[in-house]
Amino acid sequence: MAGITHSHDGNHSHSHSHDTFNPAEHGHSHEILDGPGSYLGREMPIVEGRNWADRAFTVGIGGPVGSGKTALMLALCLALRNRVSLAAVTNDIFTREDAEFLTRHKALPAARIRAIETGGCPHAAVREDISANLAALEDLHAEFATDLLLIESGGDNLAANYSRELADYIIYVIDVSGGDKVPRKGGPGITQSDLLVVNKTDLAEAVGADLGVMERDARKMREGGPTVFAQVKKGVGVEHIVNLIMSAWRASGAEEARKAVGGPKPTEGLEELEG
């Protein structure tokens, strides 16, 4: 894929590819975990030295294949786009399917949605070598003066998580179809995300999952960290998720930084989505 050249100031420009991640060039290792992880001991967001002028507050959404990550991306775009300037990046292994889904469902103007093809282990592109995703996010921010950015990782396992250099707020999405045992299995996705979303709760009875057990185990494994039980496609729990995101955005200092430059502002170009 061709790289895109852009200038960050009057003195230099550089080029890099925004839409491919080459695992042959970007090797990564699989960490050996010594326990299920700790919410209270998790890696915290980077506040010291975080330059909001380079990249807006970034929400990273992860979780297994089919858990509802893209549905949550769509729901968040629809809920937030009239409040803040938004843009989104998706990651798929060999396709642009998630970005195309968001475009087809008119989540945002097409130019505000970028796709990364990771070509390999999905979590490598959001943890070990974040360069392609970071470049895409920074370019979207530079082009659209974003107040908030969303990024979705490719579907992965419970050990996957975002680098804090990429995501200021991490949401991990699971669903009830894996059974009520999933929260107690632990792993960084479950224990170290800023927010755990248990999706598709309306299917619990059909798959024999006990929501009470999931709630108890999530509270224990996450040491009291927030968990939202949701039916994202039906809008259940989405407002709670939005409120948690916006609280973190304000607490980070990102809101004040945007106010200093005339923001936040609604997403521009929404009129092109009408009809």
C-alpha cells in the first residue's frame, strides 16, 4: 500500500503507510503471564507529558472475535458525534470489513474512518508495534481537529491488551456466548482494562450463562473495577459506557486542552450521511 505523506509543520514532511501492518518487518513476542492480572495494579494512562495537540484522547476497544466490538464502535460514534469531533481506526487481519461496516452504517463521514490490515497476530499492532495505528490516529487528529478518537483492535484472546502509548482508556468486550466462566479466567483483557463490557446479555438464558455468576466473578477478578452488562445492538448499557468514557476524558485533562483551542465541537460533515 502506498504511504501518505504529510507535514506536521512548515519545515518537514514524512511518509508512512497507514493501512498495513507487516509482521515480517515488525516482529513481536508473546508475553508469559505470571497471573491473571490486577485492575488496581494495571498500567495506568500516561498523563505526564501527554501532548493532546499531537493526538486526541484515544479510546481503545478490544475483545474476542464476535463479542460486539464493532457494534460498540458504531454505537459510540452515533452517541458522541454530535457532542465532539470524532474519528475512528479499525484493525482487521486481512480485510477492511470493520471499517466498511462503520462506513455502510453511516457511523461517521467516510474520511474519518481508517482501516489497518495487521496481516498477523492482532494484538501486535496495538501493543508491541503500534506505529501504523499511531500514525493513522495522529493524522486523523491533524486533519480533523478531533476531540476524541476511537480505535478497535482485531479479535484476540483474553491475554490481549493495548499499549498505554496508544490508548488512554481501554475497553474490553466479552459476550455471554463463551459461558459464565469467562470473567474468572482472567487475563489482561479482563483484569487490566479500564472498563469491562459483558455484551449480549439477552442471550444468557439461551446459552446457559448465569449473569449473577458473571457479575460476581467480574467484581472479584477486577477488584471492583467497572463492568457494564450490555446489549449494545439494542442500546442497553451504551449510555453508561459513554458516561464513563466522558468522565475519563474530562479527568485526563484532554477536555481542558480542547477548550483552550476552541473545542470541543460536533463532528463536521454529518450532513453528508443524511438520506
